[in-house]
Amino acid sequence: METSMPSAPAVRFFTTGALRRTVIEYAVDLCGWQRTALSRRHRTDDNYAQRRPFAVHGPDDVRGLTARAEVLVSGLLEDFPAAASGFAERFNRILPVLGDNGSGAAELREQFNRLFGLEDPDADVSGGAFRIDVTDEGVRVTAAQGTDFLESVSAFLTASRDSRKAASADEKLAVRLAYTAINDGEQLRLPAKPWGSPGFRDVQTYMSVTDPGEGHLLGTTTERSYLNGVIVHVEHLERGIEQSREEVEPYRIPIPRVISRVRLHTGLDAPVSSYVGRPMFEGSVRDSMLKTVHTTAAACSALFADGITECKLAIERMTATEAVEFMGAIVGNVRRNRHRQVLSAAFNLNTPLVDDRSATMRANGGRPLLVEDRFAIGSLGIELAAAAGFDKVTWDGTADTYPSRCVIEQLAFEQAVTLVHRAHEAGLLTYFSAGFRFGHLADITWTGTDGVGVGGAQILRFMDKKTGHHGPFKAENIAEILRHRDAAAEAVLGRGAVALARLDQMFFEKSITVELDAAREELFLAQALRDEAAVAAVLERIGGVATAPATDELPVLASARRLVEAGHRSLAAAAHTEEDWTRELGRLERAVKAGDADWAAELLAAARNHLVEAAARMDASVAVRFKDFAREGRAIAMKRGNGA
């Protein structure tokens, strides 16, 4: 009987030069963490002061890192002269040794341990998941488990999150060396964790906990409960009080290296996403389309290569036809796993859109239409994102006021529900952002949206009220955010939102039956009007469809499986002969069994297209069961008596 030999543990060697960069960068971060600790100890929301804007990082060689550390220590002494003096005195004795290129690996290891003592005086120095051996040329790191160094570090961080055990100095050094490996171009090979399908994931409305990075490393990723139904979103939020939204984008791309670190810490426990921003056109959109597409696609590709789940682009400063062309080109040029990693289009509801599509021009006397109403902008965003082949649509409510007024206050509740409903029918994930506080989380959960952007000074950060600059992250508020979300999800309207999202997803993939489609229409109207009795009645009637367990299967394969399980009862089947649909079901079943996501996607698209073509040939009495978006608005208007 043959037995497989155990795999050799992950062993990595780092030179003395790499170790020096690692230790000095740790010293730089330690200064930032000290500022965070002192701010939380000596400041409140009311008196927090942050006069300096976020600094762009310079060179990461020894000289550049040492200079950055010196500036940070000086800032600590300036802002906290008494409280920071002890830290600064000990730190300033260590820093010159780190910058001395004559210091060998043994000396650098010793200074790292001294720095670690400033961070955690009570922690162990050696032992744990990694062993550090010093040689004449550098250090050798041996992992207790795993055969790949970065994967071993990520697994250690995941285990530490579960055990809440403090890291030893050796374990901390291994993590910091992993940072250096990532800085030098290595990538974590864990697959991206997919969003999942609306209505069929473990939690319908994910809280997109947002921070530029440090808050995630020190807060979000330190507690497993903080990752329950959470997207770990990395985004630079700070914009200042006086800055115009037109001049300075309110959300901006974060530090790419930090995104990689957040992904390393998060592992497979939650999806990680990043903001990329609005395209930077030079002159006219037409003249700079090629350069802008390629530059944006390169940025997204680099982030996706680190294993994040989503890149979000702001669709602004383009007409409707330009936006579809731009997004379509991004879809065609970005390198990613299209079944796990999504492209998100963010539409600002306070920024008018010029609709110059041919159908609009024909209906408007040959002229483009300026779309200014928030609901109309949101609706147009759905159409543009779907037409371009994007995966997700975001509705953002920022304006020049700061902090932002919550987006859910800028739309009527029934409008928000309708936007989510329409987007889900079109196969898009959905997301709302801007201005969320605890009191808004129930309403937004009841819309059935897939994601909610929570972050910034409203709910998760300190902020200087004079400058608008952000301060420390409030990780403890994540638990409160999730408590509000979970309580809302358990209510009747919460269960109605999940069921509607599930039925809308089934409508998109055409696995829904005619009877369930009628119930879906009824549920949508009841949900939009907050009619709890009507929602409860529909939920009881559809029974197991609303309460079936969630799935962690790849979304496109799960869709194909549901279509197979529906057999000849689905909407897709209605557009085929029995013989033709039996053949299509066989192909779908083989694709699912083989785990062939590409083939499954082709078959699903073909089934949807065939149904659309068949619906176009049907008479009006039959075609009524296929979606007419305007019908929803009319129904709500009739029920309310004053329009939607």
C-alpha cells in the first residue's frame, strides 16, 4: 500500500537587505499605530484634531523609510508632547541602528524585538506558527504548517482571528516579511471569494465596511464576527471640508500595497473590494478613450491579481453612449476571473447624465436628454451597466455637503426598492453608498440591496470637524452595525427583501415558474409599500422557495443548477419545444457536473436570449408575464394615489 509523503513545510529565506527594509517599515507603521492609540486615549469625536492631510508615501528604500519615521515621531511629539515622550525616546534610540547599513541580520532581529516590545510588551518573543533562524546572510523563516509562505501567513492570520491569541515576535516578523514579499511583487494565490447571488448567499445585505487600510488591518480583520456578512472595502475617504466634489473626487483609490495586505489578512473569510475611481480623461472622451481604458484596465487588473473580489469605477464625465463604450472596453481589457471577480459601476445620483442613446434621441426629437432626477439617474445606471456587461451597479449620494446626507434619505423608500428590484432582474448586484448612520440600516436592509457602504466620519472614523481630515478607525462600531442589519433582516420586511431578491435572481436566470413569477410581482409591490401583512402572506404562500438554504457554489454554476432543477416548469422551458429543452437541460447538467463556468454562462445567456426573442413574437396577453419596468411605477402610483 502506497502512502503519500507529507509535504515539506514552507521555508523562505530573506536577505539582510530585505530584512532591513522590513524592520524599518515596521517602525514606520508602529509610529502610525502609536498616533492611533494616543488619539483614541486623549481625543473624542468632539475634540479630535487632525490638521495634516493624508500624506502620499515616498520612496521605500532605507533612506526614504527612515525619513518618514523621523517625521512621524516629530508629529507625535508635537501633538502629544507628554504622552508620546516615552515612546519617542525609546524609538529614537532604535531608529539609527536600523538605518546603519553596517547592522547585520542578528542586530536587525534584535532591534525588531525591541520595537515589538513597544507594541506589545507582554507578548512572547519566539515560538508559535513560525521559526526565525538568523544566518550570516539574512533570516530563514520556517512555517509550522503549509507549503507556500504567503498562504501560511494568511492561514496564521485567520487562525489568530479565531483564537484571539496574541502573536509572538517571530510570528509578527513573519507577517512583516510577507508584506515585504508582496511589496516586491509576490501574490497570494488564494482564489477570490465571490460575492454570491442575490437571495442565495448566507446574508443578503452585506455591510461594505470601508477604510483606507489601517483600520482593516488593526480592526476589521481581527475578529471573525466582524466579517459576518461583510465586504472588506478599501477606499480613501478623506476629502476635506472645503473641497468641491467636481474638483476633488470624494472617494479615491487607496494605496495598492495596503490592499494586498488587507487581502492577506482577510484570507477566505470575506470578499475584499477596492475603489478605483472615475476615469481621468484628457481633453475629449473620444480622443482619450484608448489611453483611459488601458490605464484603468491596468489598475483593475493589478488589483484583481491580488485576489480581491471587486473593483469599483465611478461612471462620470461621460454621456450614456460613451459610458457604455468605456465600460464595455473595461470588461474586454481587464484581466480577472469573471465568475469570481466583479466590475462595479458607481453612478452618483446628484450628477446629471446626458442620455444620447439612439432610442432616446428618436423619442426626444433628435436631441439628447439631460437626466437630472435621482431615481431616473439610478434607473439609467442599471440600463447602462447591464448593456456594457458590468456585474454590479452602485448608487452613490455624495454631494458638496460634508459629511454626506444619507442616500436612502435622497430617494423615497419605494424608489430604492424599485432600483434594487430592477437591477436584480437585469442580473446585476446592487449597492448604496453615502452618509449611512445606524438609524438608516433597517430601511436599507429592507430594500434587499446586496451591499451598503458604511464608513467615514458618520459611523466608523474620527474626524476633525474644522478640516474634515479623518482619524482613527472605530472597529468596535462594526458589531453595532451588524446588530442593526441582522435585526432588520429577521423582521418581516427583512425576510421579504431576501425572498424578493431570490425570486428576481430566478427571474433573471429564467429558472422561475409562471406561478412564482406572479407571486414575485405581488411581493415587489407589497415590499415597496412596506405592507407587512401582504409580504407575510406572500412568504407563506411561496413557502420553501423563500426559506431554502443559501449556497456557496460559484454563482453561475448555482444558476445553471437551479435551471436544471426547475426542469420543464421554468420560464426558459416555455420558449422551447419539450425536445429542445430536454437537450438544453442535458448540456446544462453536464456543465454543472464538470464545473465548467464558462460553458454554463454561455448556456444561461442563450436561454435568456431565446426567451426574449420568443417573448417579442408573443401576443400582449402572453407577453404580460415578461417584465415591463413601467408597470411597477404605475402600480405603486395607483396604490399610493400620488405617484412613485
